[in-house]
Amino acid sequence: MCPGGQMDSIYSIIGYSASILVAVSLFMNSAFKLRLINLAGALAFSVYGIMIEAYPVSVLNILIVFADIYFLSHYIFKKEYFSIVEISHDSQYLEYFIKFFGADIAKLYPEFTYRTDKKTKVLLLVRDLVPAGIVFYEEKPEGLFFIHLDYVVPRYRDMKIGRFLYRDSLGFFRNRGCREIRTPLYGKNHLRYLKKMGFRRIENDGDVFIKTI
């Protein structure tokens, strides 16, 4: 048996941990991450409520657990539709998109400069008919496509768009004569993303990554 003071400490740790998890979940841009972290917080609160015999707290959080599991399963197993739409470099919608997400793009891709020259190709990535991301790339000699921007809006940052583009849609690039894709590195988060998408670092240029098509 644990002494009363030690048990109180355990209760406090569980209660504070649950509060922190729920609070952190509210700061997630991704709906999937929000539900996942909130699920952990609700589970902790359920245990906390039982331990201190605050059963209304447990009942409420058990209901939240079931709600989170429902939405997570729906999110994981739901059939989604992705597509690539080529848009003009001087499209009004493109200009609006860049302005609307400009601050977030600048934070994630500080060296990116919005250009409207004819060499720049633009792809709009669509998820269930909702614009979910945008890609700026340039076609270079010998089948090289150089990506200047690969941006996904906050609510869809769950790797699904990336897998669609770099795994399921390789035919899109091959049909345009692409043999390899290159992209600069933009920080640690971008590094993790590129590795998951199958890019590898160029040995003589550590700031550029490559994917063979």
C-alpha cells in the first residue's frame, strides 16, 4: 500500500498529465493529431476520475474517448479522393492562395520567393474537391524537375497528400518526361517529410534531396 501522501502525488501527476495532453491537443493544426492526443488525455482523465472517485469526470471522458475513437477510425478508413490540377502561373486563384497562406509559407519555407515567370509550373493538390496543397516546380534539362515549394495547408498535414504525390502519382511525372525530382531542404520538419517520401540527400550537396522516378 502506498502512503496517502504518495498516492496524492500519483493522482496529481495523472491529473496534470491529462490536463496537459488535452491542452496540447487544442494547439494541433491537424485534426488527426488533435483527436489522437485528445484521446490520450481523455483516457488519462478517465483513470484519474476513477482513482479519486469523481465518477462524473470518468463518465464524461469515457464518452470523449469513444467519440475520439469514432472520428479517428472514420479518418483512417474513410475513402478519400485526391487529384492534381495544373494551374497557370498567373492564376488569380494562385495569387489569392499565396496571400492567404503567406505567413505560414514564409515560416515553413523562408527562402521561397513567389514568382510568376513562365518557367514556373504550378500544381494544385486537391483532396475531396478541397484545395489542400500547392507545388511550384521547374522543368530542367535531362528530365530533372526541381521543386521550389511543396506546401500543404495546416488541416491536411498528415502525409496523405505527400504519399499521393510522391508514391501514387509517379506516372504524372513520368508522362512529362521526369526522371528525377530534386528539392532544397527547409529545416528539420522538412527533412523528416522528405525521408518519408523517399528522397535521399545528395552526397556533394547536403541541402538538396533527390528522388528517382
